[in-house]
Amino acid sequence: MVPAEVTDAGQFMRMTAEELINGMRSLDNEVADLLKTWQGRSATDYSDGWTEVHKGASEVLQALQEMAELLGVTGTVFADMDQGNASGFGSLLNLPPV
């Protein structure tokens, strides 16, 4: 595993999640505006469906944000461990300086 690539993947996921969340907010505003003037059974059914979709999408986007954060932390932890291990190996070998 290349720690920098894991961190990069986490950053990509975070940016993607942010874009999707912003898009969802925009769409939510549009649906709210639509439902201000739309009346009747169809409007109620649409509103109920939108509420369900919105809830599910919000859960998915929250999970995506959490995964992005974990990937960023994991990449940093592995990089730190790798650096520590490399330092440890150097002291074990007792090689003469170059």
C-alpha cells in the first residue's frame, strides 16, 4: 500500500461527497419550491417519495464522508508507521556512515 495514494483517495472521496451534498441541497431547495405551489394527491405522493429518497441519499453521503475521513487518517497513520519502521531498520543494521 502506498500511503500517499490512500490519502489522495480519501481527499477525492471527500471532495466528491461535498459536491454531491451541495447538489443535494440545491435539489432539495428546488423540490421545496415546487411543493409550495403544487397541491393534491400527486403532490403529497411526490413529497413522501422525495422525503424517503432524501433520507436515503443523506445516509449514503454521510457514509461517504466518513469513509473519506478514515482513508485520510489511515494514509497518515501508515506513512508515520512506515517512517518509524524505516528508522528502526537503519539502527538495526549498524552500517558505517557513507
